[in-house]
Amino acid sequence: MAKLDSFDLARTGKCPPLVEKYIIEGGRFDTDVNECDAIQDFYSSANCTVSDSNDETDNKACCAIVFSYYSSQCSRERRSSDINMLISAAVLVLCSLTKSIINRWKIRWITEVGGCILVGGLFGMSRHMLGAQDIVFDDSLFLYILLPPICFNAALSINKPALKKFITPIICYALFGTIFNALLTGAFVYGIMLFFDYQYISILDSFVFGAIISSIDPVVTLSILQTIGVNEEELLYVVIFGESLLNDGVAIVLFKTIIKYYDVSNSISINSSAVLQPILQFTYIYLGSFMIGLITSFLCLLFFRVAYRENVTPMVEVGTFFFWSLIPYYISEILDLSGIVAIVAAGFVMDVFVIGEIRAGSNSVDPLDWSHVVSSQQELSTNGQLSQEANHHVRFVTEVIASMAELAMFAYIGLMFGQTISTHWFLRLDAIVSTIFARAIMILIISFFINLYSCRRDEENVSSKKQLIDKKVQLVMFMSGLRGAVSLALVEAVPVYDKVTMKGSLHKEELRDMTAGMINFSIFVFGACLCGFLEKLGFVEQKSRQHSDLTETLL
């Protein structure tokens, strides 16, 4: 849509000085907000909506010009929105087709997610070349609509006994490894700029980027592991999946902790307060989010235990279960905590105690009998609280919702990448090199301490010198550090510098470019290499992967 030239409007001589000043100096037409909303704001601020018989003729003429422009252009925008929705639906269909082709022909040089990004990128590039209005990234759509069902489905999908068995290395990589990796990446980014005398972004921006890019995308990683056919109970599968699942919450909490320095002095000063305050802030956000997830999940357990009625249909049970899963996420976000940590914690508890095992009988209880609520042993039974039919379908429904969200997410990423051209190649190269080296060092150091701990705990391993995380696993874990939607959503959440408050980042555009470069590199380069490494290192099962028990039941 053509932009309204506010200076030409002012030069018509039909606008009074007060309105001219608003248009040229105080108007919102030169901002990133929707132009039609900006025109409505101007129309109201200029008192164009007030009917005043004493109003000057030139003021009425000025308002008439604005109203005429709004009537002609914004009606086109509404029609453009319909076209955009049609294009979005077509992109999603093509993404589904692309994923099917990659699986059917067993293409290993590109991942399913990479195929979706390519499809979206081609559409975005075509729109940009044809002069269509660029799609603006909506971080709220990512963080509040698409991300919650994906994280919840991942929490339901992971093998709980295997997770409990390998919980120590998972916590080490996801918690300590993520924090160490973020700080090391920021130091590398800033150090490389100093070495080449190319100090473009500040040291605070460098550490913000480290927190942004430390997030490992569980969707990309899980799709590769499942496509290749890695055993879901194997250490490699559980540790990689567990790290990527828990890592996102840690990265988001770390990001929220670091960006608070934008509100203080826009710089980092090293002292006791600067070290202690982030630690306390991180602990508060993480533990607070975790507790919200636990409390909400047990309330969900009580809800299905007490409020269940035999006349409730399985469809209502499944829908209610899914809505319960979203509650901890939004509560945490309202309290400025981490929704991902909360929904993952809730997913673990709801999977074990609400879904439980598929049973042969019904789980109905007498709604007037409250004795079952008193017994904690019976309350925490892993038999589940859903009916048999709802229990058969709840995982399938959550997986379908998460799958649709994944398609939309990566197609959306492709649409945006296709309409932008990078101009900061040094920063992109700096980001890629720093991220690669930081993850390699993190994997080596954390693996060393995990193996040292496991050997000291088990004397048999000492005598046989057997390592829990051997070199092959370490290599695959290094390659599995794939970045995705969470990193992109975080970089869009970076506050832009405000000249009035003097808070925010002066280099958000550069941070966005660095993040996009690393996402593309990890998905298209590391993603393709990871498939080959898994096959050559012998992590792929020789027999063809069978349908899951759930799919067989549904069929």
C-alpha cells in the first residue's frame, strides 16, 4: 500500500499549523505501526470527528483529505488481508506436500523444517519482487498462539522412564550448559569484533544475542531424530530431546534477565551486585514458573477427579484437557515469568497422572463421594483420570494441533526471510562462528564433568573406563544444536532504543540479522549433516520404524 506523504499533505496549505505540526513532527505515519491505525489516530487527534460549526474551513479541508485517503487505501488493505490469508493457506498446503515428499523419497540433504522454510521463502521472495506489502513479524503470534501447543506436545511425547534415567546429563546440558553457552557466545561475538576492529554492537547487545541464540529448537531436532529412526529409549535420543525441551525455558529466563540492563544503564558493569542480582532474578523466574506449572497441573488433576461426570463426552474431555494445558503458560506470562517452563512442568505431571496408562475399564467416580479426594495414594495414581476413549485420542489431538502450529511457524519464518536481504555479512559470519565454537566448547566441558561424575558414582565404569557420554554422542549433540522459532521470537522482543527514556537497544536490526543468519545456517547445514552423521555412526535402527501404538489403535 502506498504510503501517505505527510509532507505533501502539509504543503497543500489546507491544514492549519497545529495539524501540520502533528503530521510532520508528532504524527505516527513514519512508524512501524499499521498505517490505517495511524491515520485513525491522526483523524481523532486533529478533532476531525468533532462537528464544530466554528471550525475553520481549512481544517475541514485537511480532514477531508485524510478521510478520502483512508476510504480509498484502507479498504484495499482489508482486501489485501483476505488475499494474505489465502496465500497463507496455500503455503501451508505446499509445506505439507513438501514434508511428504521428503519422507517418501527419503531425502537427507534437507530437513522437513528446511523444506517448509524454503516454500515460505519462495513465496516471500515473490511477494517482495512483485512489490507487495511485506509481512511484519508478530512475536505475539509466535509466543502466545503457536509455541504453547508445540511445547506441551513435546512434554507429553518424551519417554518419562528414560527421562528419569538420564535426568542428570539432561539437567547439566539444559541448565548449566545453556547459561555457559550463552555467556561464551556473547563473549566470542564481542571479542571477534574487537579483534577485527569492527565494534558495531555493544557488549550488552552481544550478551543479549548469546541468550537469544542459546535456545535449541525441539521441533527441528525431534523431526530429524524421528525421521531417521533413532530409538526413543536410547541415551542419545532422550538427552538431545530433553536438552532441547528444557533448554528453551532456560534461554527465555536468561534473556529476560539480561534485557533488564537496558532499563538501567544500557551497559554491563562488573561488581558484586551485577553478579548476584541476575542470579537471584533467574532463580526467581525459573522456580516461580516451575511452581505455577506444578500447581496448575495438580488443579487439573483435581478437576478431572472431582468434576468428572459420566455424561461428559470424550470430545469434551479432550478439549478441556487441552485448555487446561494453556492455563499455566498464560499465567506465567501475565506475571512476567516463563510460560515455557510452566507448560513443560505441567505437561510432565498431566501426562503421568491425568492421562496415565490406557486402561480397559472406565474411570468414573461418584461425584458425591469425596473420599477419593482425601486419599493421596489413590489421587496420585498413574492410572489416569480420563475415560478410555478420551485416553486413546488425547495424544493424537495434541499432536495434530502441534503439527499444524509447527507448519505455520516455519512457513511464517520462511515468508519473512524471503522478503529481507542481509547487509551485515560480517555480523552474520561473526554470529555463526561464535555460536559454533561456544557450543563445541560447552559440549566438551559439560560432557567431561558428566562422565567424571558417572565414573565416580559407578566403580564398574572406572575399571572399564566406560563413558556415559562418549565421543560419538558428543559429536551428534554438537551437530544437534539447531536454532529455530524461539530465537526469532526472542530477538523480536528486544526493546528498541527510545530517545526519550534512553532505554533499549540501538542495534535491534543487526541482532535480527545475526539471528536469522544462524537459524538458516543451523537448519540447512547442521540439519543436513546431522542426518548423515546419525546413519554413519550407527544410531539408526536397522529395521524399519513401526507405527506407534497410538496410530495402530486409531487405525
